[in-house]
Amino acid sequence: MMNSTPSRPTSSWVNNPARPASRLALISTAGNANTSTTILSVHYDHDLLGISLYAPDQSNGTLFLGTRDDPDPAPYHDLVLAVAAQHSPTVILVSATAPPTMLALLERDRGNHLAQVVIEPRPQAHYRNPFARTRVLTEVVNIQHRRSTSSAIMADPMQSARATLAEITGSQPEEIPACIASASALCEYLSALRDSIGAPLEPGEASDDTANVTASRHTFLSRFGIADPELESIHTDARLTRHLHLPLDTAASTAPTLGARNFHVCRLAPLNLADTMELEPAAMESLGLFTSSGSTQAHAAPSGVFELLDHTRTRHGRALLRRWISCPLHNQEKIERRLQTVSALLHAQNRATVQVVRGSLVHVRDMTALLSRPILAHTHWRSLQDTADAAAKIVEALAHFQPAPGTTADQLDPELVELVGESANTYMEACREALYLISPIDMECSRAENRVVIKPGIDPALGDIKTKYDALPEYLRDLATECSQGLPDSLAEHLLCLYIPQIGYLAAISRNILAEYASTLPTPLSTLSASSDPQQPQQQSSSSRDFLTPFAIPGLELAFATSSNVYFKGPLLRDLDIELGDLFGMIVDREIELVFELREAMRHLEPVLRVLDEHLATLDAHLALAEVAEQYGYSMPTIVEPGSPLYLPQARHPLLEHVIAYAGETYIPNDISLGSTKPDATAPRLAILTGPNASGKSALLHTAALIVVMAHIGSYVPTDAGATIPLTDGVLMRITSHESASIAQSAFLIELEQMSYILRRATRDSLIVIDEFGKGTCAPDGMGMFAACIEYLACRGPDAPLTLVATHFHGLFEQEILCAGIEMELLSMRVLNGGGNEVPVCLYQTVAGRADGSLALQCARAAGIPSSILNRAMDAEKAIRDEEPYIQQSPYRPEPEKALLQLVKRFTCSPNSIRDYGSAEAAAERVMEVYGQTRGWPGTRFFKDGN
């Protein structure tokens, strides 16, 4: 075995006192986090709901904590279902003693909105485990110590931790136990995952470092003039491998199905349920917030709001924007801060700054994920270098950023203010220090050699080894001359000396040369080429081994052979193994040590870089909203007090307008107002929209709901200037009913459940959108249910929610079914109807008043329904409207039925029938009595109609 290197000195550049120093004291993290598993824990404590969410995709290893004291009674559990739909967890933890109705609802939604969720009932002890509770509080204490060392914290740390939890979650002290209980169960679950899965490296993560040891032999063999493809492609035998920091088979390890790394909680953050708009799963699906069919092609219209707004340039910025869309805000101050930030980014004075920032964000990677890795491959170091360089440029460019005229920095998003305020110097210093620490890595050589390579002149010990290694080819050429002395001339001139990492120094002769030499001997070596396996030289024949003895080739003995070359060892070569050692292995060892020193030297920068990473993600999400607003001509809405009127001038559907534009047509906007026709006037808070089929009613309802949601995201909206949107606690919708084999419910039952949810959750601050409720059952029942629900919502007076309804129940107004005292505004979609067989022309504009009808037959004609069917439908419609059914023989009645009619006619009109029954009409009545009732025959009217 070759000698190992003695202990090496620590490099001077790591502890260089000239490095810039960081001054920002922030929360440090304690491990790695999973990048795909989101875990939701729910706990009921009397009327309190405690919720904890482990969401690594949003901020690596963050535990979100929240409570809610609103009633969430069985059997509905609206809050739990809404939180699950908005945060899309992959695992939901519930107590084994949770209400069975909640488990049943979660199981039901798992087949619909929560298709990939694993529901894990956990023992009640996990929610009341004192050790788990202490673990949560201890984590809070650790965070407090990093932020402050006040005597109050040290005097009673647990009491101080509870106070901090109340501050984080915005909860009252009596609500904290429910929050801690849910977090306790989640921590127990994370601990079980760590114990069962461990912390394996991701697939391929160690392959880069393993390549330091088992690299391709081509580079080394070519340095010494040897071409041996067989030896280039194999790995060193495990018995000859010097075990370094990583085992050779690490690259073959596979990550678990959950994609876990360490499942550590890196930090705590609030899950402000009260600050989140309520969006139930059906509403999110109906509005098309997220596309389920994947990304669309470049030439197609966006298929979801997320795809429309996603102009982000970073992965974590994209994840943050997705969270914003799934959880719109219900906090006026936060919404206005986002809107003012977008306004400032759009201002002309910041245009140059924004261009620099956008160009630099392309090079930003997720520093939180990078810094969570215990081992960084050369690609990770390159990404970290590019990110630090881009972040420094962004912070430098933001030094020229100014708020929009009429606003101050206090009105902007606080994370953007951090980047342009006093902390900017701290972030700049952290980026520069990170670049300084990374600078010893030679990125070009690292990419070429597929490992981390340190630049020359950084470490003296490494430099000495590399000097010897670089001089090795020339030295081995001289050594080959020395080793060839005493060999036959035919062998001496072809002998080469070479070095192979982990194997050592060898002499090599081509098999063809040896075969030629053997042919000149008295006993030919016919079996010289019998063994071609370099790992099994012992299988060669005895004559071959006799020839390859030191007596046959003086001073050399067989090491191993391949199909093209035979490799030997000798005294001089063994001396080199001792004197020089495995030079490449020493280089790799030393570079690994330096890289570990570098990694440790960056530990103190991680808190700053992680916070900077979050700020850059927030900046990226704001820039995406600004870019969409500028590109599509959106305007800034005004968020007003809850319960105020809604006014959307010239509103456009944010998705439909792109579909129409790609079709080469022009979108027709509409004014939408609820509570007033103008911002300074008052009007009913209920609007009922009627109109023909396919005239744009549903699109108008979707437009109002989508614009309200976009405004609560903090986005500009597709309206003219002057839009006023009240702070809304929830958008409650009865729009579409999706039937599925996995849901044992009829379409009408789904409608009723959606309406039940609206009636339970509606408040004065809600926006309610109802489209054609009651159509799934018979007209009288559906109309009655519709009228009762509308009256219930509208009769609340000033506390009535803003409600926008579309219906085809014209009988509500013709028969005056609705109560006379209901305040409502009647609207209709404008249509040009020429009458008769002409197809109506929809103008897609709202006008005051109600429509006269739905023009269903004209729409059917436009859809290609045959004229014979339409004529029959018109007769039936008239008969139903006149309440005197008019039945005639259908022109498309099946032939057997026609024959039966003729047979009945002959019977009733025959002389015998007239004689027996007195008249043909009486005979027909007898037929009706005996048989006709089950077939629906017309009786005497059959003859009156001339049939």
C-alpha cells in the first residue's frame, strides 16, 4: 500500500483577518430539509383549532404555526378543508380521536381536490406528549437566544417562549395550547421520519466527490502515452481503494420515496389564518387559479391565474408567488404594501434599476437549499458563486430605488425596504465575503475534471503535491529507461512507466510486443492472451506465468493484464509508491480538506444569506406582478373598508381576454358594481343577471370573482383606473358541479352542498357568486330553492353580503315569487334578436333590466340541432307555456310505433267498435283506459287533431 500523507497545515486564506465581517445577527438553522413533503397537523381543543404546517418548498424547513377561534362545527369542518385546499399538503396529521365527520370529509376530498394526500391518524398522546411540547418551546427559546440575551428570557424561558408563540401566531394566551399540541404531533412525526428514513444523500449528490477517487483513467493514461480503453472504463477494486471521506458506493444510494433529507425544523413562522381570504376547493377550481393540465405552449393562452402571473425568474420566487395565489390576503395593510411596491417598481424613475434586477435574478439560485447541503459539489459552488454575485449586483442596483411619488418607504413591502435600507450594507458585505471564500475554487478546472479543484497558489502543501504531480510524466519517462536496462531490446524500447491513482506506479508492455518476443523463444507462449480480465490475472496458464517471471523479464513481476497491455511491478516502482505515494489521491484529499474548511468558514454567513434569499424571492414575486401589470395594461385597485361597495370599471376576464385575443377577436369589457352604480352612490348589494344562453353571464361572474382575488393577492387588476374593492374575507361560489365516479353524489347534491357552505360562511364582508343554482332538479323545486336562498342572503339589510347571481328562472319575476321588499338590481346581457329563425347576436354587454327569455331554441339552431327537432321543441314549448299540452305524431317517431298508431286507429274507427262503444271517441277512450295510460296515448285528442 502507498503511504498516506501526514497531517497538513490549515490554509491561511480561511482565517485571513482581512476578510469583510458580517454584522447582522439572525436566526441560524439546524440541518437540512425535505424539498417536496408538506405536512399539515390539525388539533381541536374544545372550540379552538390549532394548525401547524411544515412547508419546505416555501422556506426550507419552516414550521408555520397558527390558531383559529372561529366555530368550525361538525359535520362541515369548513376551516380545515379550506386550509388543506389552500396549502396542498402531501400528509395530513389528525388525532385518532378527531371527529369522524372530519376524517370522512378529508377522505372524500382526497378523491377530488386532495388527490395525492396521505391522511395519518396519530395517537392522541402525540398531541399531549410533554417531551414534544418541550421540544417546540425549546426551539422558540433557541431562537430567542439568537435574537436577544435579556435576563427576562433567561429567568423563565418557557413562559417567555409561550409569549413569543403568541406574538408569532397573533393568538391569545389561551389559544397557545392548541397551537403547541398540533406542533407537537408534527414534531413527533418528523422525528419518526428521521429515525426510519435517516438522512441519505440525494441521488448523485456524492457522485461528484466520489469521482475524485474513481475518476476516468483516460486523463491519467494519456499523460503517460498509454491507450487502454478497458482500463479506462473500470473502477478500482475495492481491496485496492483507499477509503477517504466518502465510500465508493455512496453514489448508488437512493433517496426515499418522500424525498426526505433530514426533516429538521429550521425556523418558525406565523400561519395567519385570520389574515387569509377564505377560498374553498370548488372555488379555487372554478376560478382556474392553477392549471391541472401542465404548462401550455408559447402560442396558447394561459390556462390558469398562476400561469398568467408567473413571470418570476427564480425557483423560490415562483414557489412564493404560488403561495400568494393560493392564500390571498385578508389584511388591508399588507395588500396595500404589495400594491404600493408594484407601483414603485412600475414607476419610470426606477425603470433602469428594475432592468438590472431582472437581468440579475436569472442567475439567482435557491441559496437556502444550497446552504442546507452538508457537501457541496462543484456545480453547487458555481451556483452559489453566481447567486452571490447576482445578489450583490441587485443590492447595489437597489441603492437607487425610490418609492413612487406621493408614497414613502414605510408604505412598501418591508422585505424590499430591508434590501434598500440600512441592512443593504450587511447583505452586500455578506455577498462579498461569500465571493471571497469561494474565489479559491477553480470553476473551469472543476467543470473539466468533474470535481472541486482549488486554484494554484492558495495552499502551499497542495502546491507542493501538484508540482510533483505535474513533473511526474517526465520523471516516469526517465524511470522507464532505467527499468528497461537488462531487458531484451525488443522489450526495452517498448516499455513504459505510468501512474494510475489508487493502483500506483506500473510498467506496461503491449501484449502484441510480448507475443512477438515470445515467438522467438524455444517454447512459444501460445496462451499469453488467454486472460483478458484485468481483475483475474491468476487465471493465466502456468506457461504464461513461467514466462512472466523475473527470470523471463528481469526485475519485473506481473501485476495484472488487460486485453491490450500487461502491467508489471518492480523494485524501483515500489520505491516510488513509498517515496511519492498516491499523488492524485493526496491532491484530492487536500482539496477535500480545504473545501470542508471553506464550508465551515461560510457557516456564520448562512443566516444573512438565508434572509437575503427570502428577500430576493419576495422581490422576484413583486417584479412578476409588475411585469404582468405593465404588459397587459392592468390598473391599481383601491382597497376600501370591509362591506363597502364593489366597483370595477371596464372589467375584463384575465384569462378569457387572452383566449379571445389569440382567436383574433376583441374582448368586450363591462362595468361591474355591487352596492352602488358609482363609487359615491348607494345601491342594492344583490344583483341578478339574466340573459340568453351563451351571452356571457358566467364569464361576467368569473370576472368579478377573479378580479377580487387578484386584488387580494396584491396584484394590479384588468380594469380601468378607479376600481374600488372592499376588503373581502372570502369568495364563496356556486358555479360548477363536477361529477366523478369517485364521489358518490349527484350533480344537484353537489350544488346543494356548495349552497349550504355559502349560507354557513357568508358574512357582510364576503363576495358571493351564484350561477344557475337549482338547474339540477325539476323547475318548480329548483326555482323555489333558488328564491328561498336568495331571500335569505338579501334580507340581512346592511349586513347582507355582496351577491352576484345569474339565472334562467324568469318565472321568479313573471310570477312575482321573490318577496317584494328585497333590494336587488336586475341586469341582463344585451342581445340583438331578429326573431324567427335568426340566430341572436350576443353583444356581451350588461344593461339594466331583466331579459325576456333565454333564446334556447335559437342557440340550439346555432349549435347545429336539426330543424325537425327544433320544430318539435317549439311546439312543446308553446304547449307548456300555455299549460295545454299539444301532442302530435312526431315526424321522427320510430316505425314500429307508427304501425301501432295505425292499428289503434283502424280499431277505433271500425264499424264494430263504433257499434260496440257508440263512437270512435268512446272506442279511443276504452283504448286509453286499457292500454294507453302506460304508453302515453293522446286519447280523444288523437282524432281531433286529424290523426
